[in-house]
Amino acid sequence: MRREELIPVVSDLYSVGERLKEIDGRYELFYNAKLGRYEIHASGALQLAVPRGELDARVIARVRETRIERADRVLDDIERACRSAARAAEKRALERAEAALSGEEELCW
């Protein structure tokens, strides 16, 4: 991303930029004019793209939630969600197979 597309946000309604600095002094808040979104950068690298373009307390909560210090917890949450999704997919496949075997569904050949 070219720096000229990033507009530094020096002040905002909820002081998100200042609150980010309290979390980590390297954080910088920008508005990406090309993509039409707010972004949080640290040491020149994109850390987080703000969803829905709204700067509010949810941004601060998300930044705290995704900090490297919490990486193990975030990875555990992802793995748990993946296991749950896999179990749900297996259950749906089994239900479809049982329905097909019992003649409840027409098979397309």
C-alpha cells in the first residue's frame, strides 16, 4: 500500500487513535482513501482493518482481543470453531445419507 493513500487520523469522535496509543505506542490510525476504510498500523505494517468503517469502542476491544499476547487463546478459539463446524457438517451429511437410504429423498442419477 502506498503511503499517500493512507491519511493519518489525528482526532476522532471517540478518541480511538489516542486509546490505541495507550494499548501500544506503535499503533497508528489511518484512513485508507483507496479502500474507503480505517486501518490500524504498527511499525509501518497493517495490523487491523476496521470493519464497517466505524471508529468506536468495538475497535478498541478488537485490538485488545487480537494482540499477540493473546495468540494462544485466539488460536484455541479458531480450532474450537473449526471442530464444531466439522461436527455439524458430518451430522448434516449423515442425516442426508440416512434420508437417502430410507427413501425419503429422491436420488438423482
